[in-house]
Amino acid sequence: MNKRCLLIDFDDTIVDFHDAEAYAFHQLTKKYNLETDQNDLNHFITVNQAHWEAFQQNQLTKTEVLSKRFEVYFDLHQINVNGQEADVIFRDELANAPIKYFMNTVETLSMLKNTHDLYIVTNGVLETQQRRIAKTEMGDWFKGVFVSEQTGYQKPMPEFFDFVFNKIGHDKRAHAMIVGDSITSDNLGGKNAAIKTCWFNPRNKINDTEINPDYTIESLDQLLDIAK
């Protein structure tokens, strides 16, 4: 019998992305002599999300998103920046940010690696994600890492998952489940790929979509019962 397969998102599932994003944002704004607080970070997050949503709707290219999000944000403070330069700085600081795990994450994955084939599936820039993943203490616990830039597609596109199963074996699809914090990326992606879905929701967000995950958990250790 095939070993069960877990496709696990990285940001805000294995590690706390909010913490890393805050670190990178404040380090970036310091370089432009701009003092920022939590309200400024919240404003940047709003600007950033709007640009990524525009990308998902094919209104912006990925290259445009990476640069324009900073140009738009700093323009609000009457500061002109080179968006590409700001993006390089931000992603470098993102990779330098200390790793912060959610509760029970390391212990849970340490047990699951003995019973399941584990893979990381994440959207993002390949170099940045590789640097961040390399900082974790999990070493060879994961049998593979798949980053959207590497695959040429992003979650929730079915082509992203086709790429993954082309690499790890199509026989694994029948025994696979995706675990991730994003309803519209991870869970919709899992539905598109015809695999089981598990919504990781440690912040108790409201699901106001029509997407219904097969499972919902608040802590990764709940996977030990679900993923038997």
C-alpha cells in the first residue's frame, strides 16, 4: 500500500509568516529612513495583498507586483523608491528573519515524517523560499520542496499540482492531502487537484467563501488523528 502523502504549505502553516513579514518590513523602511509602527505594517499588508490579488486576476505580472507594491506604499509617504531595489532588500530581509514556528509544529512533523511522505508546496520567489526553508531545523524530513516560481504555476492552479505529481508520482494523488492556511490558494488548489484538503486556521479566521475544506484544524498536532 502506498504511504500517505501530505503536501504542506510553508508560510503561515509551518512558520509564522506574519512575524517574518513584520521583521522584513521594518528593516526595509529603516533603510529609507522611515520610522514605522504596526499601523504602517498593516497598511503595507493591505497594499501588498491588493497587488497579489491583481496578479491572480491577470491584471499585473509577477514582476510588476514585486516592484509596484513598494512604489505605491512609499509614495504614500512622499518617498520615491526604485521598486525593484526595494523588493530585493525586502526579500533579503525576509530570508534573514528569525524562524518562528506555530505551537506543536516541529513535534508534529517529527512524528509524521515516520508515517507519511511529506512535501512542502509554497507560492513565492524560489531563492527567497529556499533560503528560508533552509533555516528550519527539519533537514531531510521533507522528500521534496515545490515553489511556484520553480513550477511555472502557482496554487491554486491545477497545473501546479500536476507538476508536483509528475515529479513525485501520480499514484500518490489518491493518498494525498494538502494542509495550508489559505482557503483560496491551498484549499481551492486541493479541490482543483482532486485531493483531500485541510485548512490550517490558528488565528480562527472566518471562512466567507464557498470553498469547504474537508478538515479544519487550529494546531498541526490535530493532523495526527486526521491523517491516519
